[in-house]
Amino acid sequence: MRRRLVTSVLSPPVKFGLVTIFRDHRDTWSATSGAAQRMDLIRGYIWYFGWPTLAGGVFVFVRFEMTAADKLLPAVSVFTALMFAMLGLTFNVGVSLKNAGGKKASTTLATIKDLRANITWAILVAFALIATLVLITLLDDPANGTAWGWSPVVVALAYHLLLTLLTVLARFRTAFNYLTR
């Protein structure tokens, strides 16, 4: 019985591929192997998780009270929908490149694969941000205001999303350069 309980608790991330999506994103952080890859992974963890956590931590000490969660929620939701469209377009480009073949297509296809992984991760982070904003909106008490404890979480998620989107932009630029040179 205990084993089944542990399996059922752990199965949703595995069932929905969340672990695989993170691994795909993490694998885009380095194109090397050995010690250089370990160093790139450490830099990636610091870049994607360390800096956002530090930025969110600042808001723990400042005790900034977030008051615009209900206004931010539609914007983040629409932005997430646009990222879904971008993921679909990236898929189409990947299929077209795979069918085209050739040296340019193979190098660009690797970049498109990384781009897909980064966009998919960005969508998951945006989902987490949306869920947090929904919770804030639902638990918000207009008489007492929003609890200051939500601000660090929102800041960390938003900063993480921003860094991931910067990576997406860099991958777009790289793919474009492969195709046009």
C-alpha cells in the first residue's frame, strides 16, 4: 500500500512529462561533455534558478505587497497562449527542415530542437506563474490587502520566465543565422 501511495504522488510529473520537459530544457544549457558540461550546468542552474531566487528573496526582506495580481493575470495568460502558438510554429519549422535535409537543415534542426525545449519550459513556468496569480486573486482580501509573502514567488517566477525567454530569443537568432548564412 505504501509503495502505491508513493507512486501515485510522484506519477503526475512523470505522467505529464514534466520531468522530461525540464531535462530537455536543461540539456540545452551545454553542448560539451565532461568537466566543461558540469561547469555549464552549474552556470545554468545559477542563471535560471539562483538569480530568480535571489531576486525573490529581496522581496522577502522588503515585504512588498503585490496589489495588481488581477490585472497581471490576463496579460500573462494571453502571453502564454502566444507562446503555445510559437511552439506550434516551431514544430512546423522543425518538420519542414527535417524533410528538406542538407547540412544547413541539420545544424538548424538541432537549434530548433533546443528552441522547442526552451519554449516548452517557458510555457510551464508561465503556467506556474498563472496558477500563483490565480491563487493570489482567489485568496486576496480587499479589506486586508494581499499578503506580502506572494511577492517573492511572483518575482522569482517572472524573472525565471524572463531569463528563459531571453534564451528563446537567442535560439531564434541562432536559427536565423544558420538559415541565412
